Amino acid sequence: QVHPVESGGGLVQAGGSLRLSCVVSGSIFSIDAMGWHRQAPGQKRELVAEITAAGITNYADSVKGRFTISRDNAKNTVYLQMNSLKPEDTSVYYCDAYDKYTMRPYWGQGTQVTVSS
């Protein structure tokens, strides 16, 4: 199994920046794509950004130009650099790692990001 653990959330003012990290342990050889999703209260979980093992990235339209996803395969870590944060970015952010053998994502416990206006 794959075990993602997020860190780096917190409270920031609008316009500020945060960097989320997610370290993955377990069957790391089976990890393919990794990504970040977010879920606000009463809302569906939505994709924020994802990155393949080859480094190809995909972003939600709402974060393009502000957020950057990257990964360090040697450290089994994926990052989300969030700049120009807005109050509407407030959410719990979840890391996921896709296992290409079990063909399913594994989720972290989530980290809270709160952006004050």
C-alpha cells in the first residue's frame, strides 16, 4: 500500500503564499501520478493539480498561473506552491498518489488551508 502524509497548511492573508508538501511511504515503486485535491465544507472534492511520473502537469482553471505542482521522485514527495492566495482557496487540501498496480488512488489525511480577506 501507499501512504501519503501532507504538511504545510495554515492561515494566510489574501495575496500570500503557502507551500504544501506530501511525503509518500509504502510501495513507492508502484506510484504513478500524484496530485492535490481540495474540499471545502458542503462542496465536492475537486482536482487542484496533478503531475505524472514523467513530470507532465495539469491544473484546475481556477489555480492556473498561481499554483505550481512539482515532485521529487528521489524523496517520494510532491509539492504544491500556492501564490496569490484568495479567500476562495480556503479548503482542506488532500494529496493523492495513484498506484499503477492496484489502479487506485491513495489519499492523505488532508491539511487545512485558510485564506483570510
